[in-house]
Amino acid sequence: MADNGKTEKATEKKRRDERKKGNVFHSKDVVNAFGLLITVFLLKLVISPIFSFLQNSLKTRITTINSITELTPKTALELYSDIIIRALIIIVPIGFVCALLAVILAGAQTRFLFNVKKIKPQLSRINPASGLQKMFSLRSLVELLKSILKITIIITLLYSNIKELLPQVVKLPAMSLNQSLAWVGNAIYGIAISIAMYMCIFAVADYFYQWWQYEKDIRMTKQEIRDEYKQTEGDPQIKGRIKEVQRKLANMRMMRKVPTADVVIRNPTHYAVALKYTPGKDRAPIVVAKGINLVALKIIEIAEKNGVELVENKALARGLYEAVELDRAIPEEFYKPVAEILAYIYKLKQKKGK
């Protein structure tokens, strides 16, 4: 079967598990293309201050060199250090902005997922067999075609832009140095922007492709979905057995309370409700046991063995069974009929005591 039978969409649990492993979809082209576009645009905004800074630095260095009467290792080191520091003043902020853009663009796709498992050394990554398998896989072929397409786009854009700018190059000797630099800067900016914009269009297409590929990779078989359901919700057969055991234990606890009851009201074998009332402690009689059919018969049997009075009242037995939960007091609507039964039982007990 195609894709090994993986025809079902991934469940939320599967997605969470994949995310914990660091397996989330994202497009590197989105980071590269939009990062390039934003960087070029920002450089356009700050190129003028940078150029002024370079001019002032150059003038300062020329003045300093002219004032040096003797070039010693110390003065050479000072000049070298000053040049490095001034270069870092320009390079470090630009590098920081580029790195920050990469983090933001990647984080926006992965919801800022950081997983140490992805950076841990793995022998499978240096396995020649797995490496060859990846090289000749469909994914590698797609990535190769994407790279060829990107290179083709860039070369085409460079060729068309340079061809358009060539007639203006002959005018450069007639321009001043500042004008020449400004023209070159604008030309480079125009080429870079056009490349970045086309790369952004390509990146959007790649983003949807990566999403489609990711959804395809994490698809599940029907058996995997059933197994996951059993793990999360529990095997229905096991759950049924657990409930059966719990029901039996609850019945055993309930049956132990029957001998303490004052009366069991029955109908005559289908319903049985055991009531207990302690004057001064209970505000109303308490249902200590109840059941239907076989459970009702068991309650009646235990009551007979322990001398608990049995009273047959079909309507009252059924009404108490349906209206009152275990270990709860009866509601007011049953006060009168139950009180009459308890009064009758107390009279019987007094006669037996005589």
C-alpha cells in the first residue's frame, strides 16, 4: 500500500509528540529570503550614517598617520587596534540585527521551539549508508531542483539588471567620487532588492511545500490511531473489567451495611432499599443500600439472615430507589410514608422486647 498505509491525518497527540522531538515544519528559504529583504532595506536606511562614519574615520586615520614621526611596533599596534575597533562598531550591530532577524523568522514558524535533541550527536548522521540513502531520496532531488531554480533566478536577475545598467557605467568617470559611490550603491541596492523580492515569492511557495511535506510525513495508519486511542483512553475491554471490579467492590461495601439497617423496603423482589435512622444524629433516614433484581434479592437475603425487618411497598421502594443516592438522606416527599413504616417497626420491636 502506498505510504505504508499512512492515509490518516495526524492526531493532536501525534503532533505534540513530534514537537517534543523537535520535528516541526519550517522553511529555511523564508528565513533567508525575508531576512535578506529586511537587511537590505535596513542597510539602505543606515548607509548614509555608516558612510559618514567611514569618511570621518578615514580622515582621522590619515591625520594620525601624518602626525607620526616614527613608526614603532607600539604605534602600529595602536593603529591596527583602532581600525579593528572602528570596523567592529559597524560590523557587530549589522551582524546582531541579521542574527536577530534569523531567530525571529525561524521562531515565528516553529513557535520558538528549542529542542536539545536536535543538536545532540547521533551516529546515524555519520552513517554512510543512511547518508547515501538521503542523497538519492526524493526529498534530496526536490531540494536540488529548488537550488537550481534559485540559482537560475539570481543569475537571470543579475544579467538583466547589469545589462540595463551598462549604458550608464560610461558616465561614471564624469561624476565626482561621492556621486559615483552613490550611483554604485543605488545600483547594488536595486539589484539586491529585486533578488530579495523574487526570493520571497519563492520562499512563500516553499513554505507551503514544506507544510504539505510535513503533513504527509506525520500521517498515521488506522492501526496507529487505534493503538494511540488505547494508550490515551484505555483499552475498552480493560476499562470494562475495571468498572466491573469497581462495581463488585462497591456492592460488597454496600452489602456490609445492610445488617445495620432498620428496615428494607421491597417491591417485592425487583426493588429493595435499606434505610437506617439514628434519632438525634440523622435529620432524616439514610439509604444505606439499594438495588434491583439480583442485587435486590441479595439485600433481602442478608436482611433476613440478620433480622432486619422487611416491608413490602412497591411504589415507595421504586420511588426511593430512583430518587435517592446511596448514603444520602431521603427527601421530604418521602418523610410521611417512611415515618409510618419506622413507627410500625419500632412498635414491633417493643412487643418483641416484652
